[in-house]
Amino acid sequence: MFKTLPGFREFLPEECRRRNFYFSQWRRISRNYHFQEFDGPVLEPLELYEEKSGPEIREQLFCFTDKGGREVALRPEMTPTLARLVGPRLGALRKPVKWFSIGEQYRYERYQKGRKRAFYQYNADIIGEAGPSAEVELMALLIDSLCSFGLSEKDFAVRLSDRQLWIMYLRGLGIEEARAVSVLGVVDKLGREPEDVLERKLEPLVGDRAAGLLKKMIEFSRQQSLDGVREMFRGSEIALDDLENRLADWNELLQGLQAMGLSPFVQIDLGIVRGLAYYTGFVFEAFDR
């Protein structure tokens, strides 16, 4: 008897009905926010992913040379496809561009909790919207999508952070932006790896400053208010106007969520930075309480 390939799954009628219910809720919520659905090919040029993540991404992909001699890969995510589709059309599209997708993705990697090698992913993106209003809308969309399954603020929280604020903080400690991006890869592991391991990872980046810098990073990551953030910048080389301009964006974001009645779902958690360099501003994730 043939069996399902490792990391893949089938959907018998009962599971398929459950899956389609999830999809229907995502579509309903997305359309309530006036997002338009799009889709792209399952097979893309391998170069599309290497350009974003480097040649090492091959180890995580189902990639091969097709019969036409082209190097191709099953899509591991939708963001590169979105960029490929929107890029040449951006001038003609009405702004902001608000697209969503629900599609199967493929990654040749060790199984994760809740995710095998083939998995479905819901994406919603806003392009061409200046300021933090896009984040307000996307966070509201995330919260509404989870609440549509019967969850409440007692069940989950959206943790909010800011890579731009981190870059400013690290620059104030004398770490230039190019190196700060690598340092944020260590920040992303705070609380998940022992401090001595993180210190060793910092050493190639900052030398004998690693121990002292790690302590400052841990302290900064634990700030849960904008006043606490201001205090951490006291004595920094960062211009006060630059800091206050960024905190003004924070205030706009938090006030927007408050106006929508969503503040109970949101908490400041600067330990959330995401490990990939293409995250450049506000970042947020939902966590089970």
C-alpha cells in the first residue's frame, strides 16, 4: 500500500469541512476589511527565493531542475510571489493595495509544532500606506480573525514590538545599523536560549562587549511602556527628536487600537523582533495566554 509522503497530509471529508470552515472565516473577515483575494503559482523560479534569503535557502526548499532546465522551487511562502506580482503593477494599482491569500506552502525542513512540510497559510498585506495606520488595520484583522473562532482577550494576546526602535537603541550603544541587524538575530532568541549561548553568539559581532551588551539588551526587551523606553535612551547618542518621532508613531498605533476597543488584546513586548532582515518596523505576534 502506498502511504502519504512524510510531512504531507490528506483531508478526508470531515477534516476537509473543518479546514474549509477556517478558510471561510478568514475570507469573511478579510472582505469585511476590504481586502481582495489573490493567488499565485505553486512553482516559482528558485532565484525568487535566493534573491531574498541567499543560496542557503535551498536547504529548506523542495527545489529541482525541471525538464526545461530551469531551477524551480515549490513556494515556501507567499511574500516573494506578492512582491513579484505587485512590483510591475504598483503604479497602476489603487493605493493602498490590500490583498490576501490562502494557499498551501512547502518547506523541506524538520517538522514544527502545528506545521509539517506542507501547510496552509493565511496572508494579508497592505502596500502603499504611510505611517502606522496599516499596522492598526492588520492587527485588528488578526484579532478579529482569532475572535471569529470564539477566542477572547482571555485566550490570546498580540505582542507588539519595533525593530526600528531596536536599531535606534543599538545605534545609541555604538553599533552601526549593518551590524545591528545581525545582533537582532540574537535578540530574537532571548528567552529561548541560555544567556551563555547568546553571549557566545554576540562575541563575533561586538567582541569583548558581548556580556555587557547582552545585559542591556535583556533590560531593553523587558520594557513594557513608552516611558520605560524613554528611560532606556537616557544618555544615549540618539537625537531626542528622532526618538520622539518614533514614539509618536507608537502613540498613533496604540491610540488607533484603543479607539477600536482592542487594547485589552495588545501588550508591548520588545522581545519580539523576528529573525529575518526584511522586517524593518513594527512587528507583532499572537500568543496563547
